[in-house]
Amino acid sequence: MQEQTSIRVSKNLLNALGQFKEGSNDSYEDIIWDFLEPHLELSVQAKKDIETSKKEFKRGEFVSFEHIKEKFNLK
């Protein structure tokens, strides 16, 4: 288990975090990570995958959403 510590937050912030916790088994740490993750640096692998996807798209190696809808009768 990772070392733990405490942080001080206002009651307003605690109440706001609590709204995201309602009806879920997530910890406050899980909720905070959910907010932080989109702002963290992308991994090296994620950056490589993005570049690969861009190249595939330029070569026409993709399937459009319209094609998927037609194939599965999702009109």
C-alpha cells in the first residue's frame, strides 16, 4: 500500500467532491484522480499510438461511423 497523507480542504470542496461520490464506491482519491488524469502528460506509448493513428487515417485505413451504422443497421 502506498504511503498516505492528509490534505486540508474547505467544507465547500468536500461537499463538491461528495456529490461525485454519491451512489458510487469510489474513494475521494479515485474522484480526485479522475479530475487530474486528463491534465497529466501523455505517456510515450500514447504519443506513439496517436502518431500511428494519424498516419493510418491519412492512408485511409479507417472505417467511418456511417459505415458502422449501416453494417449493424443502427439508423
